[in-house]
Amino acid sequence: MIRRSRKCFLLFLYKKTSFQNVEMIACLIISSFEKAVQGYLYCASFNFLEATKKGELVMRGNKRVAREGAFAALLAVAIWSPSFANFSYPGCTDLAASDFKEIVLVGRSNSVNGITPLAVDANLLEPVGMYVHKDGKVYWAERTTAGNSGVQTGVGRVKVFDPTNNSVTTVLTLPVAAGVASGQSGNSELGLRFVTLHPNFSVNRWAFIYYMPRTSATARGVDTMRVSRFNVLSSGMFDTTSEKIILKMPWNPGICCHQGGAMDWDNKGNLYITTGNNAENSDGYAPMVTTLLGSTGENKDRATQDNQARASNTNDWRGKLLRIHPDSSSKGYSIPAGNLRARFFELGGAWVVGQDTNKILPEIYSFGTRNAYSVSVDTINGWVTNGTVGNDQTTYNASRGPAGNDEFDINTKPQFNGWPYFVGRRRPDPAGWDSSAYVMMDPAVGTTAGYTLPRQSMDSVYNNSPNNTGVTKLIPATDCVLPESKQGAWNTGVPAVFGTSGGTAATTGPIYHYNQYPNSAKKWPPHLDGKWIIAESARNHVYIATPNSTGTAITDAQVIPGDATVFRPSGSYGIIDMKMGPEGVLYIVHYSSAYFQSAATTRISRVEYQGSCTGSSPVLSQRIKKDPARGVLLSNLDHGRLTWPEGMRTAEIYDLHGRKVWTGGRVDDEAASSIPVDLTTGIYRAIFKP
């Protein structure tokens, strides 16, 4: 963009320093624009990502650059943003299904969808959570041996696949609760839910388990969920005598589902843990019954029907994203700076004054989720994504609220994700209330005539339930970046790619960063750099979503090439967990086509890239050293792109000292070429020639 004022020109150049970041370079040209090959440029850059983080624009430097020669221009090196419609990358063929190949690591028989597994485990039962270690070993949790028998007890297991000999070993067996309630039969999500290893595992040998224990061979659960630490012996077996209970959370095992229980780490050694809301279904809408409707049996505990006592209660563990820092202290962990309580103080005012902030559990990072069954930490951006399984109602009801939505959420900071007051997109409709807001139930009536209490506003949320033990004034609800509705796109902003009907079970996966795996020949291609890999377990698809630079919106979502042939071939259902391994390839847990049981297609897999695109860059003739005194303008990330002016065939890049640092030629009529990965940030001069 060029604005002209006599003989002064303001030139704005934009470059993507990574998929998530855009840097603006503003250059004031003091000269005649018609003689653009000569003159001077005064340039300053503004880093939008840093500006977003700091709440201000940051000037990175300002320079005076001489311009001369046959055809000269200031070169703003840009990270190319893939064309999402066809998964393109300059210099490479478009991404296709044939570029991916599934490797079945562990299957239940000698053939899974026509693929021979590297290891066969006939007792592969309900795998639900996975951890891929940097040595290539894959650990997973098996919920219970009880399966769909409806019994109250079972055994949960942790198993490991060793790629050095393609073996499967059971390394931990724990008695777990499996039934829904004492004296009742029925299935539930209870059991051994997740396993993960500490980032410094090679030194401390710590493993962490999320599970519901039981007290004897016949008893049901002890009404608590646990996160426990175990020592791993040199043999690889988990030492059951070493159990250190880290977190002990109250739980009502009479509620079938909504357990949560996924775990992941950031690059500071902080452990993120999701917990389900442990509440009833409430006809598929939001459970907000606030007083007793009966005096006997399960009707006596109406807190199970009032999610204001849990998900939106800042003094309760359930319906949360927790963040702790495990350590060797007697407590077993410390509280990292910047959790939810700090967010209240950051907002200040009415969010602190008159409220007892001690009623905000220090372990809580975000709150107001229904059943965040999957979580993934993006260590590059500092974001935490979760897939939240939503409510079951398929129809909007003006007397109750919206149809069910699952949510793919990005937690860029501690936040309130809305449940049980909001679901999906949280925006007001013309009537003045949020179209995603639920009507609070009047329990004295219990019929549609009783749903008379007002909807909440996402910017002014209060938890006034008598069952609430936390603070009353809640922080504003954060909009869901990617909802999927059970009633199609009635709720504006639901991508059409999700369809308009059917069940929903949102599963988050990693945000892929091509440059995180510099030494891997197997890593996924640069076409998908910065893309968020997500799955829909019920509708049975794998998608690629594009977050914006701040993680506050999704610009596009498409089915991944190979979705129907590689990622979930015919007869394959239930992707329940996904992790990016140390070599930059995707690992997947395929659960089953039915709940509380395994199937012939239950397996642990790895999807590798077998295409030809490597994103290679030209050889650098001379390494550039950054000049910190002058500031920086250009990115030193891999796969920068030089865009060719029309008719130009060769280019030379010079640093500010006049040294030529790279020469390259245009191949055929390509629009852009790779520039050296070794180029350090700074301003360079490019001379193009026909």
C-alpha cells in the first residue's frame, strides 16, 4: 500500500514472521517515487504478536537504506501462508491423500483394515489417553477391563509400545471403579483415564496417572478422582508402592460420564489437567436446577443437576482446566504464576472488590467447561487447546436455549469458557440476550412454564446459585473459536464442514509447527505449518483448522486430505486422542465404534508423510550476523519466501554493509522462492534482474 504526498511516500510492507505473527514494516521514501531505483528509505517495524502480548505497539528499529542499481527493492521476507483450499506450498505438489500412510503400531489382530500391525495385542481394551515419549515409546491408558458388562469394578492398565523391538508391555495395573453407583449396574466413563511422563523423566522417572480408585475387590469408587505420581523402575514397570497422590477431587460416581481427565505439559514443566463437570444431562440443555425436587434417593442431591455448583463454581475442581507445577515437595506441586486467580486481579474492580478471591482454587487455569475430554498445549504460542464434548439436545428451544454444541477452544490465557450459561458462539441476538445463552430453570415448576429466569450476558456473568461456593461475579465469557452444533448452522459461525446433523465428540490435537522438528526426515510437510489438527470422533472425520495470529478466531476449517482413506478408513471409528510425536508425525488412538468396548479396528497408529516436499532452502553463500544496535526487521524462521516481481529471473541479496549474502534464480515461472534459513533478522537489499 502506497500513500503519496508530494515527494514523500509511505510504504507499508507486511510479512509473516511465522504462521501466527505478522510484522508491519513502515518505510518513508524520501525521493521521487518515479525514480524508485534511487533514494533512501527510513523504516520501522511493528510486531503485531508482541503488540498483542504487551498491549502496545513495539518499534523494532529504524533504518536508513540506500537504494541503487538496475532494479532494487527493500526485501521483506515473508513466511508463506498456504492456500488452504488446495493445501498448496510453492515448489511442491498440492497435498493429497497419497502423501500420507498409516502405520498400525498396535492392533487386536494380524490385520486391521488390511494393514499388518507392528505388534498384536488381543487384549487391547478401551485405550483412551496417550503419551508419546521422545525416545519413540508410546504409552497409553486402558480405561477398564470391565468393558460394557455393567459391573461396578474393573482393572485399569497402562501399556507401552517399544519401537526398538515392536513389543507391547503392561507396565501398570490398578483396581478402578467402573460402575455407575453402588447397588446398580451400568456403564460409565470411570476408570483409568490418562497417563503422561514428566518432561524431565530421564532424571526423575516420574509418571502421572488420572484415575478413580476403588477400595476393595467389590466396592465401587471412593467418590474421588485422583491424579497420582508413580516412580518408573529401570525395568520400565511402574512401582505401585511409590504412589504419591497429587490431586484428590470429589466426584459423584452415580453420574455416568463427563469425566475429562486429559493431561499435557508446557515447556516450563507445568502440567495441564482437564476435569469433567460431573453433572446430569438436563434434557440435553444446561443443568441449572438450584433446589431440591425430592427428598429420597438420587433426587436428594440436586447439585448434580446444577452445574453452577461445579463448572462455573471457582471453588470446585470439576468442569475445569487445571495447571500445576509438579515438584518433589511434600505437597507434590506448586502453583505457577498467572492462573485464574491472577486473572481476576488483572481485571480488578468489581471482579475483586467485595469478593473473596480465596474462593478461587489456585490450581484452576480456566473454568466453565462441560467435558473437556482432550487437551493439547502449543508450546510455540503458549496456547492450550481443548476439545469439549457438548450437550445432547438437537433442537433450539426458545424456552430453554440453544441446541447442543461441542467446542474446540483455545485458551490463550486463563478464561471462562461459559458453561453452563453459554455454549458455542457467544454473541447477542437482536432480542438483546446471547443467542448461545441458556435459560435458568425455576425449580418450583420444573416444566417449560417454569423456565422464566433471565439469560446471562457474556460480559456480565453472575453465579447466584445457592449451590455455588465460589465467587459470585465471574469474568466475562470467552467466545468459542470453533463450535459445532447438533442443529447445523443455526448458530452463526458454525463451519459448514461439520455438517448439519449427527452426534458430536470434539477431539483436539496438536497445532503443527514444521520448524519444531528440524532433524526429522519423516515430519509432516510445510503445507500444514501452523495448522490445528482436530478430529470429530462421532461424525468420524479429521480436520485441519487455521487459527488467527492471536488464537482468538479460526479463519478456515477443512477435512484433511486422506481423511476417508488413511485417517479413518471404512469401518474405523472413534479417534479419541492425537499427539505429535518427536519426529513430527501424528500418533492416533482409535477407540471403537461403540462406547465402553473395543472393536476390531481399535488400534494405536502413526500417520507418516511420504510425499516429496521438504521445504528446502537455497545454500547460503555467507552467514549473516545480526546487528543488535540497529534492531531487526526480518524473520530468521525457516521457509521464508522471496516473491518475484513480474519479468524478473534472478535476485541478489545484500546486507547493510553491501556484502552479497545470497544469489538465486527463478525456476520456471514460480511466484516465490525459498530464501536461506540461515539469514538472521535484519534489513536487506534485493536487486532483481530479468
